[in-house]
Amino acid sequence: AWAVHFLTASGAVLGVLALLAVAQGDFPRAAILMLAALAIDSVDGTLARAFKVTEILPGFDGRRLDDLVDYQNYVIVPAVFMVACGALPGWGWAALPVLASAYGFSQREAKTADHFFLGFPSYWNVVAIYQWQLELSPALSAALVTGLTLAVFIPLKYVYPSRMRALWYTTNAGAALWLVATSAAIIWPGSLKGIRLIEITLLYPAYYIAISLWLGGWHRKNRHGGS
């Protein structure tokens, strides 16, 4: 149980290393560290449930630890990354995801009873990597950040991949493939640019939105886990 909590906490160390890489202008290394932290966050919850950590260590709040690490790695690190790599017009734009996600993370129903995220789940690390890799203009990036900031406050349900009841294997296998492909596009940009691998990886975010629309019942305007 302590090993699982240590794994979760190690994501914070990766976040610090990512910030140091950003400070040195090494954006590829920072992006890979962000993806490594994302990989840890994708499995630590499943491991925690499998090893019954809340029963073994009832005095230690693993969910609070997870939220602390997630806010660092999903919000603070990518916000700094977006500005430092020139994706955003200025530092002021970074305040949008930081403030909106502070609100989102603090909501009691940020994760619904039926295991969905309520509102855009602050995947700013994914946003930052695509802004950088696709070389979006600062104006387009600012518009994207503004739109997703507003989406944090709109109570639509987004799937929670590790807690899904339907399409669990398909979604998580797709996430693993996306992680590998995105990492490859960053590590070997020259070799893989010809096949436009980073553009191909956009298929998974499109899939994520599609199944969120379907399973989350956006067309039914579901709220707070209701049908």
C-alpha cells in the first residue's frame, strides 16, 4: 500500500523535473516527463483499488495526494510549458487554466457517483503538448485555452478511463497506444514527421470526446450523475 502511494507521489517529482526542463528550454524532455507523469496517474488508482490501500492505511488520504499531484502535473506544469514554449501570447493567459482548474479540482462532485469527470477534466498537459507539437499560433492557442477554460464550468460528463464500466479495455488500450505514439513523435521528430504521427494521435482525443458524448449523455444534458 505504501508502495502505491509512493508511486503516486513520484509523479510530483516528475513534475518538478519537467519544470526544470522547461526552465532550460528543453521542451522535448519536459513533454516526455509530462507524459511519464500521465502514465503513472493512469495506473495508480487501479493499483490502489487492487491492493485495498484505503483499508490497509485508513489514516492516509490517497485521494488527496492524487489531487495534489494532479493539480501540479495537469495544470501548473503545462501552464508554464505553454507560455515558455511560446504557445500563448503572454503569461496572463496561463491564469485561465490555473484559476479554472482550481475551481474544478475543489468541487465535491468533480468526479460523479457513476465515475465520470464533471466538466473538462483539466487535461492541460495534453493541450500543451499538442499546441507545441502542432505549432499552433498564439492566437489559436489562446482561443483554445479560453474555450477549454469555459468547459471546466460546464457540467458535462467526461469519461474517467480507469473507472469506466463500458469500453474499458478499448479505451485504456487506446490510451496506452496514444501514449507510446505521442512519445515516439516527440523523441524522433525527424524520422516520424513524414508520416505525420502527431496528427494521427489526434484520433484518440477525438475518440475520447465521442465516447464522453455517448456514455456521458451530453445529448440528454445529464448532470451530477443523473440520467
